Amino acid sequence: METEVKKYHNLKIRNEPYPYLTEIQKERKLYEGRSKKSVEERKIKSGDVIVLTDIADDSSWALCLVTELLPFPDFGSAYDLLIPGSNREEVVKLYAELYHTAPESVYAIGIQLLDKSS
């Protein structure tokens, strides 16, 4: 019987201006938005594990299982998954602050929290 080896990915995440990492740690944010280019370059796939580390504080992190990859034409199209309780305009504005030019397409990466920093 073959055992599939999971691939681990280390990704940085901001906790400002929106508490992205905190919301993942509280299991209220179940999708992480990334550009299609970034996901494909890193070869992130369902079943892989990602470590999301706060860009401003290496001691704050979340270990997550990738449950699915949902393609979207832009972050605004995925707003209801990426930031629960937000509207399209808020999501477009927040992600515009992260990406200086809007990616041509994006993925909403489904995540399941496995562990987190305290």
C-alpha cells in the first residue's frame, strides 16, 4: 500500500488591516485567497499542508490542511468566501492593498485548521 506524502508550504500572511490570521486561528475564515500564479508556482494541491505565519510576528502561525482549490477570475468574485461578513468592495480594497496590481485570476484555498500558536 502506497502512502501519499503531503507537501508542506510556508506562506506569510498579514494580520493588518484585517485580522486574516486571527480569523483563521478562530476557525471563522475557512478560505485563504492567493493569486493563481502563486498557487501554481508553489504547486499547492488539495491534501497539502500550509503553515501561515504572520508577516510581522513569526511566533504567530496556523497550520492548515488544504481541503480544496476554487478558481475565481478575481478576489472580488470570491469575497463571500475570503472574508466572511464582508462585501465585494471591502474585499477588493483589502486585497488591492496586498497586491499592487490585481492578479489575472485567483484561488480561494479551502483550509482546515490543524494547529495554531497560542
